[in-house]
Amino acid sequence: MNQLFAAYSRGKEAKELMVILGEAALSDIDLIYAKFADAFEKEYVSQGYLANRDIEETLNIGWKLLSILPRSELKRIDDKYLDEYYGKF
């Protein structure tokens, strides 16, 4: 969860910069983080009141979202978990 929220925070910052400076002013990695933030809001936060997903489905969505980012950016997750789950969903 820590990695998800850190990435979301960076993505929100990138989106704010995009509004102020324009998309062309962002680096490639900032654009990826902005894409991550959009996907996080759509798939993770905005699940809807009637959604009934279990913890396993929630974790799988988290891994799917983290796979948007380059593995080298995921510094808050132990390598053994990255080896097991990164890019698998």
C-alpha cells in the first residue's frame, strides 16, 4: 500500500505540473506516473459503493496498477515480492 500511495502522490504532482506547464514539459517518467494516477483513481479509488471485491482481488488490482510503472521505480517493495507479482496481472 505504501508504494501505491507514494506512486499516486507522484502521479498527482505530475498531473498538476501538466496543467501548469503543459504535457510537453513533463519527462517520460512523469507522464507514466500521470497515467498511473489516472488508472489508480479509475480502478482502485472509484470502485463504487456497491462493489464487493475481496482482499485478493484488491491486491491483484494493486499489482496490475504498479506494473504500469517501471520496476526500477518500485523501491518500497522487497525484490522477492516484485519477482513473484510484478507484471503478472
